[in-house]
Amino acid sequence: MSDLFDKLLIKIIFSIFLCGLLFFYKYAHSFLYPQTKKQISKRFYPSKNGADTIHLFARLIGIGVVFSEFYFFMAEGLMFALFDFFVASMLSFLLYLGSLFITESIILYNFEYHDEILKRKNFSYAIICFGHAIGLAFLLKTILNVSQVTIKHVPIYIVLLWLFSMVMIGVTSKVFPLVSKLKFQKLLIQKNIALSFSYLGFFLGLIIILSSSINHELKDIQNYSIEVFLKILLSLIIFPIFQKGIPFIFKVQDDFNSSKSNEKDDPEIGYGIYEGIVFFTSCLLTTVITEHITFNKF
């Protein structure tokens, strides 16, 4: 009975420790967004600004996703487990915040959090940031799983994988105008929700393919790198088959003509959902081909 009580007490200690790390993140977030420093000490009202609510709680979900990959190893004592978790979580904090900063600096370079969220209450901007927060969290979770970061393992692999992932996201983010008829900059200024759903499917789809490509055992860095690039190349070959095949099978008529659109003729939300879901589903089905076919002795 006392054994069970001790385990319960330890789990309560770990819960309080996690809450402390979330408190740390609250202040770390202000370094990314200096405009929010004055808001840290104030109460947050979810109903006051829905766009700000989406923006903030997307990051809380992201932190939860990243933390879900960690484990407490009690073999060497409680203090060592807490210290091990603290070091790994601090490194993950920095990488996650760095991922958000780099991604939004590349993709949303013409837009500012203070203007779009606090002043204009731009839901389209908030949904795009939501996609970044969730997608990057799942990507970092995959990187942590592959690299096995603890005090006993030098975290060189996590840094290399993270740098590679940031380069890939920076390159592939420029592909959106090629796969979508929606004009990103113009529609985001107009707070168009169709754009946000289209981009949400695009970004999360890219995260799925990238996570799938790097998610395998890392023993030798050279062989690992070759396998990652081969999976990415295979994905580029397979993806267009599903992207063209899904609308053809379901007889979807593309009814948006970007050449006739003007500032007053914005795309309907249904078109953005169509683009986003087709792209996201195509990426999911692509990972089935790249990951779930085993030949054995074929």
C-alpha cells in the first residue's frame, strides 16, 4: 500500500514540475512576441479576442504534443529523472520556439502578430499560426523519437534533424502558390478564411510527409540520410497521382477562376476546404505507399 502511495506522490511531483515548465514557457513566449510582454501580467479573457485565443492555445497544444514524447526514468533516482527531463525539455523548448520563429519569419514575413491578432483580430492569420504550432510540434515529436535525447546521449542528432527539417520547410513553403489558386498575401490581408483552410491542409500535409521520411531508426548518419532523401523523392513521385486522382474519382469541378477574381470577389470557404483536404489526404495516402508496403522475400 505504501508503495502505491509513493508512486502516486512521485507522479504528483512530476505534474507540478510540468506546470512549472509551462509557467516558464509563458515568459519564453514573450521573447518571440515582445508586444505581449505587457499582457503576461494581465488576465486573459478567451471571449474578448477569438483570434488571440486560437493563437495562444494552439501553442499550448503544441507544447503538450512535444512533452508527450518524454519519459521519466526512475532507475537512477527522482532527482536525476527531474534533471534529465529538465535538460531535454529546455532543449525542446528552444527548438520549438525557434521553429515557430523561423517558419513565421519565412511565411508571414509581411505580417506582424501585434497588427493581425491584437488590432485586426484576423482569424485567417490565427488559423495559419494554429497550423504552424500543431504541425511543428508533431515534427519535433518525431525528431525527439528518432534522436532519443537524454543526458546520456549527446543531442547532436536532434540539432541536425531539426536544421534539416527547417531547411525543408523553408523550401517547400514556397511551393504553395504552385499548388493553390489562392493568392496568399492578398487574401490574408483581406482576412479570407478560405485561404487559411487551404494553407492549413497544405502545411500539415507537408509535415506528415516530412515526419514520415525522417521517422526510422538512426544508426549510421550516411545510410540514414540516403534513406530520408529517397523517401522524399518517392513522395514527390507518388503525391501528384493522388492529388489529381481524388478530384477525378469524385468528379469535383474546380469552380474558382483566379483570373476573374478581384478584391471584392473572394473565394468561398468551401473552395479553401476543398483545396486543403485534397492536399492533406493526398499526403496521407502518399505515406501509405512510402511507408506501409513491405516486400519481405518478394
